[in-house]
Amino acid sequence: MLKIFSTQVAGLLKSISDKEEQSIEEASRLLAQSVLSEGTVYFKGFDEMKAVVSEALFGENKFRAGANFSDVAMSDLLPVDSVVVASRFLDDEEAVSLCSELRKNVDCNVILISGRRKGAEMDVNVEELADIVIDTKAVRGLVPLDDGSRLGFPSGLTALFAYYALFLTTEEILEEYDE
């Protein structure tokens, strides 16, 4: 099972690197603008995606100007701020609600890190939810069992990979301004 899982995870991470490269680059530019404009980059994760918040705020490589979204009132957000929202799926009700509220009430950047399920029902268009959506590619377990079910759903792992892609790309952009 571990060999199958390892192979499948490697494929997902490669897919994020290859297929989400442009979204990551665009999101990193928005985040770099927030940092350079002395704004704040807020992180909000739902369920297991709170790992992204922990990594951004407490990890070895903390995100510059990073803060916990839970510590701020929506009315205190500024146009130079950005909010990174991480959820298991793109159609997660709480994430959709938060992103919709941010888009309606605040003029700040919104980046959404989520898995994009095929055929998922959504009340709003993805483009209305966020400035940039980064697909984690994790939409089901990776290891098939004899009964047809699957184990090993790596949503948190792929979201952390997407976070690190954002972090590293943003740092690369900011280093150009630091020199």
C-alpha cells in the first residue's frame, strides 16, 4: 500500500507543479504586493487545512507579514491585505461563504487553495470566489481496496505543498526587491 500511495502522491505533487504553475505565480505576485505595500497576508484553514495556517505562522519558514485570519475583524481588512483560504474542496460551504463575504465586503486579494472535484455543485462561479484558485488535485483516496473503497486521502499534504510553492515563489519575488 505504501508504494502505491507514494507513487500516487508524487504524481499529485508533480501535477500541482506543472498545472498550477501560472496560478501559483500570479498568487505569489499578489502576496508580494501585499508584503511590499506593508499589508498583511492572512491565512484561514478549514478542518485539516489548518495545517497551512500553522506552517505559515509557526513553521521554520514563516510567511512574511503573515497573520491568523481568526485574529482580525473583517472590517479591519485593508485593500493592501491578502487572505489565503485553504479548504478540502472548492465547494466547501464554509470556505465558499467566507470567500463570498470577502469579495462582497472587502477590497483585498483572496487566494483559495482547494481540491477541484469534477461535477461538484456550486452556487457561485469559481472566479467570483477568489482572485486566484490553486487546485490541490486531491479529491479522493489514492490507494484502492478490494471492496472498491479508497484509503490515503492526502488533502492536507497537497495543500501544504501548494503553500510551499506559494511561499517559495513569493520569497523569490521579494528577494528581487530586497537587493
